[in-house]
Amino acid sequence: MTKLEQIEKSVTELDKQEFQAFSAWFEALKAERWDRRMEADAASGKLDRFAEKALADSRAEKTRPL
């Protein structure tokens, strides 16, 4: 049995309260990893072209208020 299969089996065996706690923890982990990825992409310049496009659109009044 692979590690993933073991995890899947364990998760399916959680009771309601344990599953809710696991879900909250997992969502927080996903958010943390996403944040780190965005920070790394921003620091490396991968997002610069998107920021430049957004700023150019704003200056050209091609945007609308949220």
C-alpha cells in the first residue's frame, strides 16, 4: 500500500469531528503553501508583467471600481 493509499484510508476512517479538524488543518496547509508560492513567484519577477498590465490598464482607465 502506498503512502497516499494509507492516508486516504485513514481519512475515510475519521469520525465527523476528526474529519472537520483534519479538513481545517488541510485547508490551512494549502493556503500556506499557496502563499509561499505566490511570494516566491513575486520575488522572482514572474508576476511583474501582470502587475505592469494592471497598472497600464488603470492608467488608461480600462478598469472599474470594485
